[in-house]
Amino acid sequence: MVLDSRRPFHGDVHAHPDSWSHVTVQCPRGLLPLPEKTVQHLVAVPISGHRGMGAVFGRWLADIGARATEFTAADILILASVTVDLLASVIARCLEAEAALSPEARRTALRARISAFVEERLADPAMTPQMIADAHHISLRHLQQMFAEDDTSPAAWIRHRRLERCRLDLTNPHLHAHPVQAIAARWGFTDPAHFSRLFRATYAIPPRDYRNLTLEVCAHRQQPCAE
């Protein structure tokens, strides 16, 4: 929900025990790249956090909160810029006013939608860069250019995200009974030998050895290593 701090309001927050109840983000009105009269149409109007750009923005805020201790002062400007652009995109999408967004804000919103799309489909081995481009009504070339700005490619980024999911699962003691190839298949790797080569090239250790080493360290420290 968007609120205007210049206006008085009353709200009740119903928190769930042992979980997040809400996240409040404050930003100067002048930072939002939308006309004030456009924003005012959405003040105090509920926005779904379970679908569309509302869900993307919600996950972004939750992730920032969960990783707050990992950031440095140098990260603040970048995080603030992306947060404001995503907030503006949520507002514009709700008002069907995306044309009012700056090109940079639209680009940030598109990249966030693509990221969410990929994360939800990492287990699908049939997912391809062309599928991603088609789903977002852009050309494959446009998609490749977006990722080239981060010195990567769509295929390489998908592969990296899948490997990271596999790596995290291999450190999870609750999944110790699952064979390595089952974990690989769970995240879209259909060829065990190919997965093993990729994992070793990325992390400098075979996946089975990585799992064993991590579990040994956990047992030695007698503390959980996965959430």
C-alpha cells in the first residue's frame, strides 16, 4: 500500500508470531519518477503482493531485509535506486501508466520480471533464452544485450542460478539422503556427468566432495548450516 506521509492516516498491523509482519519503505516524493497526480490516484489502495510486480517488489524487499548484514555503505546508492525504480513500476503498472516511467525505471522493472520468471522455472530443463524473451515480448537480441551489461549471457545466468540452487541443496543436511544426481535433476540438469563438470569448474571441487566436506564441517561445529 502506498501512503503519503504528508497526510494523516490510521492503520492496524496484524502480525503473525515468529514471522515478518510488514516492511515499511520511506523515500522522498521527488525521487519517484512519476507525476505526483499519478501517484495520488493510488494512495491507500491495496496492492497485491502475491502476483505481478507487487510480488516482485515484495520479494526484493524481503531479500534486502534478510541480507541486510551483507551490504556495505557502497551498496546503499545502488539498492536505493533499484528500490525506487521498482516501486515506481509497481505504481505505474497498477495505474496502467508505464509510459510515464523513465527508460531506466522500465528497464529495471523488466529485468526484475525476467529474474522472477527464471527463478520460478529453474527446475524446467526446457527453459531457454528464447522462451524468456518470448514471455516478455522482447527480442532475443534485446535480452542478450540486457545481460551483456552485467558481463554475462542469459544462458550463463540461468546456469549460474541452477548451480547455486544445487550448491545450497548439497549443504542441506535434510537432503543428505537425496543422491547428487537427483538434486541436479531437481534444478534442470538432466545429464549427471555434465552437471558434475560444470559444478567442478565453478566451485573447484566435485559436487559429492563438496557435500561431504560441508557436512563434516557442520558436524564438527555442531551447528546447522542450512535454513
